[in-house]
Amino acid sequence: MSDFVWTVAWRDHRLDAACTDVQAGLLGAARLVLAETRDAGQHARRGYASAVLGSLAARTDVAEQWLREEPKDPDALLLAARVAAVHAAAAYRKRHARARKLLDQTLDLAGRCALARPEDPTPYVITLSLARFECQQVPPSDALPELGGLPGPWGLVEQEIWPRDPHNRETARHLLTYFGTSRTAAAPTQVALSLAARSPLASPLRLLPLAAFLEYPLTGEEAEAADLDRYERINGLRKLVAGLDERLKTGGGIDGYTADFDLQERRKRLMRSIEAMTQEAEAAPRVPRRAMVGELTDLHALWFVHRSGPEEYVPIADVSLLARGLQLGGEYSRAGGVLRHLLPLATAYPWKLDGDPATVLAAAIAECSAESHLPVTSPTTLRAGPSAEP
């Protein structure tokens, strides 16, 4: 019996040590990690490491202390901006009176950070993370005409972030969150499909449509349009009802002999079937469409068939998301292979989207174990770690 080791650092042992230090109120390992990413120009690792460390440092005063000691240091400014963004987001969610002031402080720190290291996209990504809280009149994207003029924080993305890092993973996640809070329910799916289509074949951005599918499920007519596989039979029954309605208007029944009473009874039976099938479909586990599963198997091949895993600094949450999508799509052998690559390390996302993450992950392992020879794993936490964010 193996146990889950909950972590967001995954195999980045220096980031793991930095998390431990920051939780203890120390900065030693965190300084090293951020300096490494700065000197090597590792945008993906720098963005992810600073986000993880910022969420932990927000519970302490280490970032403020470092900034007081070295007010012009780009790493100190970056960590302070991350911490300020965490506090500002929490204030907006709680509708605190100081929310706007905290947002201004974050923007100031992010601006100073950008001046200290102009080639780094991370300060602009931090600014983007707060865009949903102060939604002003924003223009549509010129770079993504397929979105049909969907307004959003495109100026910041197209002018500041993409020129520095064209396929920035955190940017895509923040855009998904931004449009997830908009009035248009289909917007997250539209944005996810657009960003995925413009990304390299082996990029974790290829997982965005799956993330939108799991995080922002559509309902009603939008769900039917997005998931024709599930609703195809229901739509067929509705066409039969529409045909009966036409016959009832003209009278005489279907064949000229069937009474209107019989047609009405048949219509009632069809409507009861439609209602029951709709309720069953809405309560059924979410199953990705065949086209989406095909994209996931292609990404699996690029990550695990042609090499031994995804490229360096792909977060554990993205690899876990691939496993979840393959499992939900019935690709148990492939999903099992990804889980075998991960275990015993685990992160709460995406399993937490469907309940207790340990329970959901254990159930996924059990479902995949027969075909992939995975060990059945107990949901015991060996050591505490920061909660994983997508």
C-alpha cells in the first residue's frame, strides 16, 4: 500500500526546500530558487515558483522583511508583488473596504518589479491575475479574431506578456478565470480552444479546453451544443415531439386515422422520457467529447511515448489534469501510465473539482489499475504541503 505525498513542487527539490523555508519564516532557499530563474531566464519556472512561494509567504512577513532590506532587488520585489496580489484577491472576494488600496499597492509593486527586470513577463502576469476584480471597458483582441470581438484584458496580454513569453502558461490560466467570471457562459470554452490552437503541440496549454470543461461546465442549450454526443438521443426525441405537435395542429393524426387523444398520450410519454433522460444526463459523470479525448491521447503520446515525460517545469497540476481527462474519457491504460509517472506524488487539482481530492484520486487509481497495473493507493497524506492551484 502506497500513500499520497501532496506537493506542488513535484520533482523540483529546490522549490520544495524553499517552500519549507518560507513556511518556517526563512528566505534562504527561496532566494536561491528565484535567483536561478532570473539568471537563466527561466520564465516558466520563475512564474510558477514565485506564485507558489507567494501563496506561502502571504501567511508570514518574510516578503516585507526582504523588501525592506533590499528594496531594489528584483526577486524581493517579485515575491512582495505576489504576496500583495494574494492579499488583494482575498480582500476583493470578501468585499473588504481596503480592497482597492491593496490592488493599487500590488500594481505599484508589479510596476517596480517590471522596471527592475524589463525582460521578465511575470510582473505583468501578476497584474493580469487581478484584472477580473476591476473590470473596466476593455477592447476585443486583434490577435484572436476567432473569438468574435470578445472583450477582455487583451492589451496587457498582447503588448506586454506575449512578446516576452508567447505561450505563458499562467497567463492562459488567468484568462480562463477572467472569462469564467464573465456573463457569457461559453466564453471560457471559446478562449480555451483559441489559446490551445495557437500553442505548440507539446505545450500544457493544450489542456486548456479540458480545464474549461471541468471547471466551467455548461448548462442548458450551451451544454447541448458543446456535447452533442450526450444529447443526440434527447434531441432526436424532441424532433419527434415537434412532429407530433404539427400533426396535432392540423388534426387527423399521423396516418389520418389515429385519434388526437392517442397522439397526445404519445407526446406525454415522449416528454416524460426526455425529462428523465435530461436529468440522467445532467447527473451523469462528466465525460469529455471524443474529439477532446483524441487531443489528450496526442498529448500523451508527445509526453510519454516519444519521451519519458513532459518538458521541465510543466506543473504537476497539468500532468494530473491529463491523467484525469484520459480517465474520464475511458483511456484507462494511458491514464494509468500517467498516474504511475506521478505517484506517490499528488496535488489537489484537478481531483478537488469533484469532491475530496484524496478520495477522487483513489477512485481514479482503482478504475485504471486493472489495465495499467497500478497499485491501489490509500488516500493517506504523508506530509503537509501547500494546496495546489491550477
